[in-house]
Amino acid sequence: MTDALTLTNLSGRHGQLQAVKGVSLRLAAKEVLAVIGANGAGKTTLMRMISGLHPAAEGEILLHGAPVTSLPAHARLKAGIALSPEGRRLFGDMTVAENLQIAAENGRKGDWSMATVCDALPQLTALLHRPAGGLSGGQRQAVAIARALISNPSVMLLDEVSLGLSPAAVEGLYQSLETLRGHVTLILVEQDLTRAMAFCSRLICMAEGKLELDGPPATLTRQQITDAYFGIHKAKEPSHA
Amino acid sequence: MLDSLIQGILLGGYYAVLAAGLSLMFGVVRFINLAHGDMAVLGALSALWLVQSLGLGVPLAIVITLLGMAALGWLMQRFIFERALAGGFLVPILTTIGLGAALQNGMFAVFGSNTKSLGAHIGSLSWASWQLPGGIYVGQLPVYMFVTAVLVLGALHLTLTRTAFGRALRATSSDAEAASLCGVDPRRVQRGAAAIAVALAGLAGIFLAMRAQVTPFSGPMMLIFAFEAVVIGGIGSLRGTLIGGIILGVVQSLGALLSPQISILAGHLVFLAVLGWRLSQLAAAERGGWRLALRALTHKPDVTGRKA
Amino acid sequence: MTPAQVLPMNTKDRRLVGLACLAVLGLATLPWLGSALIVDKLIYLFILVMFAVMWNLLAGYAGLVSVGQQAFIGLGGYALIRLVDAGLPPFVMIFVAAIGAGAVAWLLSWFVLRMKAGEFAIATWVIAETIRSLVMFDPIVQGETGTSLLALNAYDPDLRRLVLYLLALASMVVMVWGTWVLLQRRIGAESQAIRDDEDAAASVGISTFRVKQRIYVIAAIGCALAGALWLASAITFQPRTSFGVQWSVFMLFMVLVGGIGTFIGPILGALVFFGLQELFGDFGAWYLAGVGGLAIFFALYLPNGIVGLWLDRGKDEPLSLRKRLRM
């Protein structure tokens, strides 16, 4: 069976700055991957590169074995990669229903529809006819996730899942995300380490654009994660002769 | 007085069509097309050429012109405006000013400087009128134009609010990158918007050619009128554009009672007054006013939480 | 106000400045050698250089893309007409008229400088149209018909040409040199900071409004002076010509072709525009359409103009202020 998503030596730049440096990753179908790392580690750039918003300077992205590296973002959505971006980026003057409808009518056909998405994220039902600009942080995140989901992706990326949300809202969101497990390959960027460890089936840590750590959360020690987070290469550090 | 008021209102339909294309362009494409008026003139002169040189009927000439203008808008966006947009805010202004100069003088070289009118080709319509109670005569042509304008703007409004393309267009105008994350190709949508905008300019040009005279150099003044209607009407909801067009028409029409010179001056002064008033409101000054034009095209009464 | 720190000029630039000084001296003696036709053409060239340098100051250095500088070109001419009509000496009044237009610009600045880029471009244009409409109400101007600067006909044509030539040359030199000095002072660096990022400039404590206002008024005085000189050489004042948007198109073309935001660019652009007009001006409308087409080409493919071509080849920008300015 081919991987759901394969990144080969992927690099990306912001002008002179190299934000992502040679990331390689193979992700099996239905895996739940959490990406952690300090601010500026390149997590958001990596998400934007996978979804097609940011061009890859080097490397390749395969979706179910097929190259998508040269596809623009809208074509990648149709191929099955959806991103709920940093800052949510809802269309503030349009209603929640319209926000979802755009992704539904331009995305892939499949099991997810307005009705099933509202089942997965029950708080949406009451909001459908409200303008998206007036929602609370938790509601906005729910709409952003629903907007990604309704395009029937095979790989779904969620950037900064719980950033700026109240603990209660985060709790609600994760309960909803739990229902997606096994339906879609999930990649989520999460600052809350405990939350990430509890939810994911695999954890990677980025530091200074590089992939520092990769493994199932149960096998990783706190110390390993902390070192990776701050980019400390204990094992590789050559001792002074 | 009442006569002028009615004429002004009817004139407003023409201004609204002229303005709608402009506001669509800077709403969706974030592009200020300073050659918009010249494109309107191109539409007018093309229709005239089809009628006078090829002997086509007026309705057929109008249809061909509008289709041709839409195609031109698509091509302009594809080959000129997209490239210009990549160069910040200065390049679009420079490009479209150059485009305006090229169009004006090119049309002058091709069509000559004579003022032209479609009036001679629409038979009795150009002078026929209805008598209203109270002894007021209302020209049939202005009424038909106003009705057409309202229908066209209404259809555009329905397209924006009820169709997939309209939703994609509004999404693109609000956040092009987020729209692409929803599977919308922003460039395709922007090309579509440019096609509609230039076709609307062409329609306005045809209106002008029917009710008055057109010269190759009428464009800059049409551009100014379009801007005035957009600004007076508020942050360009299509309804606002219609209202702005009507206010401009009425102001000019009442000004003309005093003197022909005052007519246009009155429009300028109302525009500057509205602009000044809006600038004095902090929100508009801070958020760049017109750039929100299209957002407000879809401005619904229940969405008024935001200050545009 | 503390002056900005300026590094010394390199040898090439010093040589260029020396050449320019020689050229000016040569030009100053030309009226005694050249024909009347050449003198008249050179007056027009000097006026074009002034327009280009002023528009570049406005758009290239302060980011104020105006489509309405014809307001001040026309006002300079109109004020001259009015002042001369009141019996005042014409040649002196050219400068008084320019100052008067500057005062109008100062008043307008409170209004227009609050606008964002696109609004500013259109509003300045509408203001120019408004001023034109108002001027047309003046009985002397007689609406569309316009009027003539008859008082100048009292002078001997050769003497008039000579005086205008020297005034135009001097005005051009003062404007070019003045811009050079101005841009080396603190305001030069501040205005460029505003052009590049107004919010950032404001956040480091630059009073963005004051800087823009100063530049706006200076550019208005410069355009009005050039406009009054143009009127004095053309004699006839017609509102539609003097206040015509074509002036903005010309200014934009010259600055764009030469290299916007560079010191030498607008001067080169004016020379190119003048040359094109001499070579192809007889083609009339086709020539002007070509100018428009060339403007589109430059905007899309060579947005930094001729100076940009220079830089792309790895050569230094002559008389660059970029490297020499330190805030």
C-alpha cells in the first residue's frame, strides 16, 4: 500500500530565509500526526507548502504516490489535501453556510456534506445563517475545520488547532476531532504538548526548519521532546577530544 | 425642477452601470482601472462601427459589442492586469494610465475626432416621450435605459449572492488565498470579474452613445463620473452604486438648471464633500475605504455589525 | 532638524556633476548662438525636466501618486494671467504665481493627504477638474475660449525669448539642485521611509503628514512655476489645455521611462520624451498612442526604467542617493 502523503527533502524559503530545510516524511493512510515546535520552527510554512500556498524551493510532495508539487492550492484541494489555515481565514462577510458551501462545491464529492459535517461538529447547526465575521474564536475554528472537512479530503491539515481558544472550546474541538479518527489522514500543528501527545498516533518536532524528532508519542520521553523542541542535538554533539 | 429631478434619476441608471464595473474591478481584483472610461468609449465606438460600417442592426451590434468587450476584459486581465498587480500599487496606476492614453489616441487615429451618436440609428426612440400627469414629458429612451440598468444590476446582484461563481467571487475578493484553499482558482475568478466589468463599461458606453455624443476623448470624464458615483453611493454595494449614480445624476441635472458648466462642477463638489466627510470618519480613513468595495457589494442589513 | 549623514560622492559622480555644470554653462550661452527655434524647443525641454523632477519627488520619493498635478500647472498659468492683468510685471509674476499655487496646495494638503493611494490619485484629478471649472467662471478666461498673455507681446520677441529661456534654465537648475539638496537632508530619508512603509515610518516617530505636506507643497510650487513659464512661452491660456490630464500622463511617462525613485531617472526620461516627440510628434495620435503603449511596456517589464536597466547590468546608479544616505 502506498503512503497517503510522502514528503521528500522538502525545502521552502521566505526570501533569503530558509524556513523549511530538507524535510522528509512518509505518512500512512488514516495516521494522526501532530507537529510541534517553537515559534518560527517552520511548522506553518510546512503546512502551507503541503497545501500549495507556499512554493517548494526543493523537494517533492506525493499524494497517494502521485506528485502534486507543481499543483496550485485549489488543484491540491481537488486532489484531496485540505488545510484549515493559521488565523482561520474565514470569509467574514459571508454566512457560515456560504463559507462551507464554497468548499463543498469546489472540493471533492464524498461522504461529507453539510448535514454530516454538522453532525461531526454539532455547534455549527445553530450558526449556519450567522455571518462568519461575528463568531467567537472557538466557533471560528469549528467553521474552519468544517470548511476543510466538507471538501472530502484524504489528507487534512489543521494549523494551530487550539491557539487562542478557551480550554472549554479546545475540549469541545478535540471531542469533534476524535470522530474523524480513522476517516481521514490528519496532520495537526499543536502548541499544547500534552494535548498533542494524547491525541496523535505519531509526533514530529520541528526546530529551525528541520525535522528533529519522529515517533509514536508513547515511545518518546519528555527529555527527548524538550531537547528536540529547543533544537539541542545531544546524541550528535561531538565531545571535545 | 421636477422635470430635472426625473431626468437626473433616469441618468443615474447610466452612471450606476458605468460605476458597477469599476467597483467590481477594485473589489475583486483590487485593481483600479484608470482606463475604465476609455473602455466604455471603445464599446460605444465599436457598436457604432458595427452599425455604420457593417450595417448591422442595433440590437445585434449591442450583443456583439458586449461579448467582444467581455472577451477583451478577460484578455486584459490575463495578459496585462495580472502582471501589473504583481508590481505593487504603483504599477497598476501607471499601466492603466498608459492604457488609457493608448486607447484614446488609438481610437482617435482609427475612428477620427468627429463626435458620434447612435441616436440616428434607433429611429423614433431617440425623441419619443410619454406625457405624465402635470404636463411633464419623460423620454422613452431614458426610461428604457434606467430599467435596463436596474435589471442588469439586479441580475448581477443575484449572480453574486445565489450562484457558485458569485460565491467564489465574493470569497476571492475577501481573501484570495483562503478562496484557493476552498478549491477556487482566484485567477479564473478574477478573469471572470474583469470580463463582467469591461462588458459593463461597454454597456455604459452604448448608453452614452444612444443618449448623447461620444468622442475618443470622452473616457477620462466617464471615469471621473464612475468614481464619483462609487464614492457617493457609499462603500459600493450594488444598491449603493445605484443610489450613488442616481444622486450624481440628480445633482448634475439640477446643476444644469443654473448653467451647463455648473452641472459637472456640482457633481465634483458633491463627490469631494462626501469623500471629505468619509475621511473625517476614522474608520474609513484607517481601513482604506474603497478597497472594501466588493465586501459591501454583498452587504446585507443583518451584517451591519462591522463599520465599513 | 538634524541633517542626515551623507557619505561623500564617488569619483564618477563627481565627474558627472562637473559635466552637468559645464553643460549648464554651455546652455546659458546658447541663445546668443542658436536659432530662435532651438531656443523655443529648449525652453519646452527645460519645462519637461521640471515636471518630471517634481512628479518624481512626489511619487518616487514620497509615494504620492498624483494624477492631478495639472491643477498646479493650470493654476500657475491662471495666476500669472490674473496678476499680469492687474498691471504687474510679467516676468516677476511668474514666480509670485508659483508661490500662490503653493499656497493653494498647502490648503488642499489637509484634505488630500489623508487619503490612501487609489483615492489620492483620483481625488487629485477631480480637484484639478474642479479648479478648472471654477477658473472657467472667471470673466477674463471666458469659459472654454481662454485668453492670452497680451502684456508679453509688448516686449520685443527676441528679448522675451531670451529672458524666458534664461528663467527656464535657471528654474530647472534650481529645481534639480534643490531636489538633490532636499533629498540629502533628513526629509529625503523620511519621505522614502514613508513611501516604503507608512505605518513603519510612523512607528519610528516620523511625522508622516508633515513630511508629505512639505513635499506636496514643494512639488506644487515646482509644477506651477513650470506651468507659468510654459504659459509665458505659449502665450495662450486655455483651461482645457492648461488643466489637461495629459500633463499627468507626460510626467508619469517621463518618470517611469527614466526610472522612478532615482535622482537621474526623470531627467533621462524627459530627454527621451523630448526626443520621441521631436522624431515622431508628426504622427499625431498614433504617436501619442505609442507613448501610451510604451508606458504599459515599461510599467510591466521595466518598472525601474532606464536606470533599472543600468542596475540590472551590475552598474552603479549614477548620482544615487540610495547608498549615500544614512539616517
